[in-house]
Amino acid sequence: MFSASSRYARVPDATYTTPDGTVIAYKKRRFPSVPSGTPLGQTTLRPGERLDQLATRTLRDPLQFWRLCDTNGVMDPFELVDEPGRKVNVPLAVLPETR
């Protein structure tokens, strides 16, 4: 359903059965990881830098922006890039699990 690099890849699946017997599959709630005290480092947000550009520059993958958000304790991804010059913590690279 989700790629191995998705933020939802490790979230367990669940099902709900409606009163009429219909089974609905869904993902359980994802709780963002608590920022550890050990990011890979910090970078400075460049003027005009977009979220995808920041993720590409720091994590080599624009789709991994959510890891930057989790590491910096940001719920709204665009809040991360709304202030040029902001110091942004960069998480350690994590290889996806093979199934």
C-alpha cells in the first residue's frame, strides 16, 4: 500500500466492521517520532528555499520532508520553511526495512 520509505510504512493496519458487515481497512494513527537529541547536524534555510528543495539538499529525497518536520517538532510542514535563515535540524539517514 505504501512504499518502504513512506512515513506510513511502519504504521500497523487495522480493520473496522460496520453494523451491516462491511469491512473497512485503514491505517492506525501515526504518532510523529519525538525529536531525539542527536540530529545529524543543522543547516540554514536559504532565502526562497522550498520544502522539497530543503529535503533534497539535506536528505537527497524530496519526499522525505516529513523526517525534517518530525526532527524539528513541526506539525505544519510549511512552517519549517517560512523564515529564511532558520536553523533546521537534519536527522540521521534511515534505510527502509526490507520485507
